[in-house]
Amino acid sequence: MGTRVIKTLIVDDEPIARQLLREELQSFPGIAIVGEAENGRQALAQIKELTPDLVFLDLQMPVMGGFEVVRSLGRGGRVPIVVIVTAYDEHAIEAFDAGAVDYLLKPVSTARLQKAVARAMLLRNSPLKIANDVAQIVDAFDYASPSPTVPSRKIVGKRGSDYFLLNTDEVLAFQAEGELIWIVTAKQRLLSNETLTALEVDLQQQPFQRVHRNALVNVNHVRKITALSSQRWLLTLSNGLQIVVSKRQAHSVRKFLNP
């Protein structure tokens, strides 16, 4: 049985840049170029239509830039492997490197392109790793922005064979059920691959508070706090979900009442 080819999309507003990358990639076995796009809007349409495995994505383009494309990915369906193609400054490149996100610095060298393709070959059967990498692209860029506030964090959730990339403000709570960790949004529940303890550490700069050994809540989505007893509280979230605060975490309610 032959090796499955990697369907590849090239996104760059410069025709010459697309041509050079296409000619290089055509010499790589296992790469099938299925389309090209000259801006982010076209890229999103072709990603939806062609379902590429690999996207070489320029950052600076008219109509819609590369990061806007990345932010729009992960709302359902399979997330492609994204390789950033950029002439960005060294600080952004360092951020990508720290986040283990692949990138190609213009002008693209053959040796560097070979490494990117080899990495894509290894990743193509790891949808969770791909989804996490795409999330890190956004995180790395936000952290490297000239005036970062609290560094952003993308949450990766799974439903069936689909992976979703969520902003932290879309998450109302994380709930544990046995060994399963559920991500609660306004309209659905998705599975997380992280433990509550790991999420609590990762999100300590975000508005999340542990209220029970089985629950981590986004305080911005708490709409009502009801006293059940002197040491027991009931939280009602913006979607109507109710979560009981454990006695051990009762002190955390004071943070809601006296921010």
C-alpha cells in the first residue's frame, strides 16, 4: 500500500512567492499541492472546501492576514497543520520557537523547507498535537505583541473526531466526571485532554477559580451566588448551569463578592 500524500495549500499574497514555494514543494515526494490562495479569506474558503492536511501560511496579507486565519480555525472539523511563512522580526520568531510552532523565514531555504515537510509527515496522524500547535501559534503571537496584557490561552476541546480551539472567555467551566474532564461552553460540552490541576496552573493568570475538587469556574460567567448554608454556596453560570461550592473552597466565594 502506498504512502498517503499530504494535501497542501499555499497561502501568500505575492504570486512569485507562491510560485517559488510551489516549485520547491513539487520536488518533495508525498506532497500534493491542492490549491493556492492570495489572502486569508480565500484561504479559509479553500481550507473548508479542499480540507488540506498542510497549509503554508503567510502572515502579512491584504483582506485578512495569517493570524486572523489561524484564529478562525478550530471551530469544528479537522484542523490542518499550519506552517507560518514570515518576514517577521526576531522577537516574534523567538516566540514561535518557544511555542514549538513551525515557521519558515523568508526567503525560504530548501533545507528549512525540508525540515518543515518532515515534521508535517510526522504530525499528520496526530490531530490533537496539530490542534495544540495551532493554538500555540495564536498564544505565541499574542505574547510577542508590542503591548501584551495578560497572555492569551487557547483551550483545545474534542467532540468525536473533531477538535475545537476556544478562547478562554468562551469557557464557562471545567468539570470532572471520573477520569473525564469536560469543557463547558454556552452551547456544548467538549472533552479536554488536561487534568483540572494542570488547567488550574495554566490558567492562573486568567479569571478561573477552583470551587470544588471537580470544578473550575470562569468567574466572569457567574451570574448568581446563593447561600445554601454558612459554608455552602450555589453558583449559577450564564448558561443556567448550577455548581455547588465545596466547604473547602467556600473562601473562594469571597473573591466573587469582593473582587
